Amino acid sequence: MGSKVPEDRLTEKLFLDYSIRDIQQGRFESANDPWAHLYVNALRDGRYGDAVWARYHMGADVENDIVGSDNMTVLEVIKEDALSYRVSSPEEYCSAVSFYRGTSKNDGHLDVLDIICNLDEKEIVEMGAKKKKEGQVDF
């Protein structure tokens, strides 16, 4: 049984930044990606960890779970993004964490949601210092 997600707007704007309709109407180059179908189905089923996993593969240069030339795994990239959002956009990040509490018990990537929702305080402080040094946030 699927979740009632809006098809014409974002369900969550930090990690799930394409609406179902955007994908269906091919508004993005990556909408033709084989991962796009998995993304849409996961959103409809309320499997948000699976949807995030698919989103990070859509249009990305991922091979053997390594993203592009960064030599980071998909999970490492998701964690770095989560830390960055936690520091730079704390209200949106907290909203995302709250949203992910409603994921389906059939989600195959609960590890993704665990990474997003359970950040280490030391790593948050380190990301804050990094962003401050880069002039991206004020503390």
C-alpha cells in the first residue's frame, strides 16, 4: 500500500529534490535514468530511504558504490550532505528528520535514514568549523 505523497511538489526538499511529476514529465536530464523509476516507486510506497538511495544514483557517476572522482561511497556523500544541511539549514534539516520518521517498514535502505537522522555531534561541530572557515555560515 502506497503513501499519499504529492506528485506535483517535493515531498522533502533536501534529499528528495525531484517531484514525481518532474520525473514523469522528463524535466531533468536524469529523469530517464534507470534509477528514476525506482525513485518514483519508492516515493509512492513511502520507502524514503530507498528513494534517497535512488536519488543519489540518478544522473550520478556511481560505479561500485563509489561516486565520481571524489572516491567517496554513496553513503559517505549522503552523510556529508546531511552534516552540511544540519549546519547550514538546521530548520529544513529538522523538518527532513521528522519527515523520515514516517518511512515504510518495508524500506530497504533504513541505513540511509539512520545516517541522515543520527549525526554525531563532533562531526556536526567539525562541519560547522569547516563551513565557517569557508565563509558559508555564521556561528
